[in-house]
Amino acid sequence: YGTNDTRRIVVREARHPVPDEASEAAAREILASVQGLGPDDLVLALISGGGSSVLSLPAPGLTLADKQATNRALLASGLDIRTMNAVRRRLSGIKGGKLAAAAAPARIVTLTISDIPGDDPAAIASGPTLADSYAAMDLSDAIARLEGRVPPAVIERLRRAEPPPVVARAEVRMIATPGMALQAAAAVARDAGLEIEILGDDLEGESANVGAEQAALALAGRDRPTVILSGGETTVTIGGGKAGRGGRNTEFLLALGRALDGAPGVWGLAGDTDGEDGASGGGAGALLAPDTLHRARALGLDVAVSLANHDSGGFFDAIGDLVVTGPTRTNVNDFRAILVTPQA
């Protein structure tokens, strides 16, 4: 909400990451807008991350409340984004190519900004305009994690794999991707005289584990100042306890800091390129410096406790190292950079 400043384009704002009534109303309006088109008509679809929430139409037999409960459970489940979006498609009346099927026989051109590891266009915003290549996906692991935390109607629907809608005359073009963002950052770093190591734009896994793994890489030693870049989308498994403030990037960075333990000459930056890292309290991410843990201890903060409570956003906010950008109006997933400078 609060980003509607266009003059000629009708904007329908809705809630993210958990859909609201406006999400359902927008989905119904868009679905109605493509009814009755002919073969000479063109539908231009601009799709980016977050669309799964702001374009939310419950499948027959489900309600918005069912979808809201499921989204909350998914966000705390630790499931990867592909599996989460496969769940969302099975519960949706518009995702997984259903919008494209409703527009037939019109031609559909999708311009997309990828926030998905691997850049699968059918997974971005759960693919409303593209054929559902995940329709037959085995969701048994997701069902096991969600059962008891979502309404029974949701579990029943997830157990039924239905044939995907037929999607014809559909084209897709990538406008921006995580890999493009890493290459742009690498160019800036190279101009500054730094060596570049790119770990990949599709890293996944538990945020704290990935942070510890990248700390080991940073501590391996370098002969020249080097920046280690990576993208992708890690996960945070909340479990049954109450979580504090934080997102996958601040949790990654705090775990990185714990493993580095104040190592000299190593700095870190991690953030979500859309400007909002989960529940970090308005932060896009955070910064890490060699003196981060020292400054935190002086304030009575305990790294292990903050990680256990998933309160990484609160931790970095307290020491003044939360990065606040506001909405960036793009989303190419997470961005991580670790600067390593050799010590004499």
C-alpha cells in the first residue's frame, strides 16, 4: 500500500505477504477483464515477485480466510519458494495458468522480473499467465508441515492434483533477474579495484546455515581485497515458538557475524532487493562490521539468543545497522556481499 502514484494506469493496491480482501477483489477484476477476448486481442502481463499475495483468488471450495491461514503457515514453514508457490497454485482460481486460460484465444505476452532461484517464469508470482509445470508435483512434505496449522479444506485440496489448464499463444520475456543484479554489483566492485567471487544467484537453504557456510569461505584467506557476491532465497524455519523481528537476510547476516566472531577485515551486507526483508520492521536488510558483536554486547545483546528467537531485525535495529531503503519498486530476490580485505 502507499505506492499508487501513476497517472494513466489503474492501480489496485493489496496486502503482502498475506493477502487481504483487496487481493481477492483485484484478482476477480483482472479475471473479468480478460473474458470474451478474441484471437486478434493482445494481453500484456507484467509479473513480478509478490504477485502471489496481491493477486489472490481462492479455488472453488476455499475462502480468503483459508488462503490467509495457509500463507501465514507457509511463511513459517521453512519450505523453499518453488514448493510454496506450488501450494499456492493448487489453492488458486487464477494462478498456474488459469488467467491465461480465461483469456484464450487471445495472445498473451508476459514481461517478468524474476525473484525465483533459477528464474523459472512459471514460478514467479505463481505463474498466472503460464502453463503450470508443477501441477503434478508431490506435495507430501508440504502437507506434513502444514497439517494441523491450516484448515482441513486446504489439506484436502492439496492432496488432489488436477490436470493443469491448457495455455496456448503465451510468450514470456525476462526484464530483470537476480543474475543481472549480481553482474551489475560485480562491475561496480571491479571498478573499485576488487577481486570478484560470485557464488551464484540461486542459493537456497536455512538462512543461519548459509551464513555459517559463507563465513567459512570468508575466513579462507585472500591475497587481494575481494568481494563475495551471492543471490537466491534462503528460508527461516520458525517452529512452534514466538518469533521476534527479522527476515531471512538479517538472520543470514547475524549467523555470518556469529561465525566470524569479529574477524578483522571482513564486512557484510545482506538485503532483499524489494526494500523489505520479511518482518525486519521496515528494513531491507543490514550491515555487518568487524566491531558489530562488540557494539552489540555493550548494549547487552546476545547473538545466540537473538538467533534462537529469530530476532535478527531487532538486533541490527538496536545497534543502528539496519538498512532502510523504503520500497525499491523492483524485486530480484536477495542480495548478499561480503568484503574481505587481507590483514598484514
